[in-house]
Amino acid sequence: MDNLHLNQHISRQFNAELEDIRNRVMAMGGLVEQQLNDALQALTESDTTLAEVVVTNDYRVNAMEVTIDEECTQILARRQPAASDLRLVIAVIKTITDLERIGDEAERIGRMALKFSEAENAGKYLSGISHLGSHVSKMLHGALDAFARMDTEAAIKVARADRKADKEYEGILRELITYMMEDPRSIPHILEVMWSARALERIGDRARNICEYVIYLVQGKDVRHTSLEQVEKEAREFAKKRRDDK
């Protein structure tokens, strides 16, 4: 595990500010996780009350993004951080953007749940959604855990899991298209399920993004648009270099 410890500064206030934005990210991540889990439960159990809660609570996610972003801006302006401190602030700004968008996807699933609640044979259409939702939820939790511990190995593991999410999504689409061909009357309801599956697939992508920010934070290297195999190779080389330097 490659951990990056925050630099200790002469200014205790600066230390506190850096720790505070990390804690705020984890609080926001916890709220987004809850939103996702509630949205999935609302969809799979046709729970309209819970779906309404998800839709209503999206404003809290948005408010947290604005607050954290403002704090990061203040740190950049007042402290002019460098090296790992600057990377931390940048990683936080990028992470909260993806968390806010995950919150939007959860809200979208909540709205789909409201529309889908009265569909006949709902369980038949949602058979794949539950499994994909569970997988993506675990990815999000793993990404946040990797961020909290600044653990590149854990981040790579989550990024690797995105491939499975993509395959499950493709499988769900094929299954739903078959249902639509068999019964054209089901098309309006199945389209709602398709949009929900798409939202879950996008959440998996954003969980992977967060993992890329963790790698950037720890290693100082931007691995966006880089193959997973290359990221794993460079992570091993980085870990070896750190061991040799000790």
C-alpha cells in the first residue's frame, strides 16, 4: 500500500485546513453513497417514498460541493500550496465534482423509480439492475476508501472493477432489448430501466475517476486516458522506487 502523509506545516491552521477538506470530502462521499443505495432500493422495491427522499436530498450534495470548492479556493489564494499539498487540493476539487455528478445520477435513478413504480412485471425487468447496482455501489465505497487511505493499490483494484461494470451494463441492454422485441407494449417502462442502467454505468466510470485522482495525489502522475495495464505497471515501479529510497 502506497500511503501519502500530509506535510506538517509551521502553521497549524494550514494543517487543519488541509485535514478539514479531506474530512469534508469523506462526509460528502458518505452522503452520496447513501443517496445511491436509497435510489437502488427505491427502484428495486418500488418504494416511492424513498424515491422522493432521494430526489429531495440532492440539494444537500450540491451544497456540500459548493462549500468544499469555496474552501479549496480560499486555500489556493491564501496559502499558495505546492507539491503534494497542491495535488491534494486539486484532487479534492476534482473528486467533489465527480461526487456531485454521482449524486445527480442517483437522483435520476430516484426519478426513474417514481415513474417505474406501477409497471407490471417490474421484477422481471430489474433482474440485472440489482446486481449491477450492488457492484457499482461497492466500487464507489472502494474508491472513497482508497481516497481516505491514499492507497494506490486499492484504487487500481476499483478501477479494474469498472470493466466488469461495463460488461454487466452491456448484458443488461441486450436482455432489455429482447424484452422489448417480445412485447412492444413494455417499451416505455423498459426505457426507464435502460436509463437507470446507464446511470449506474456512469457512476462506475466516476468511481474510477476518483481512483485516478488518488493515484495522481500519491504518485504525482496524471493517469487519465492511460490504459489500466500501464497504470498498474507504473504503480509497481513507483512502489519499488519508494522502497529503495527508504
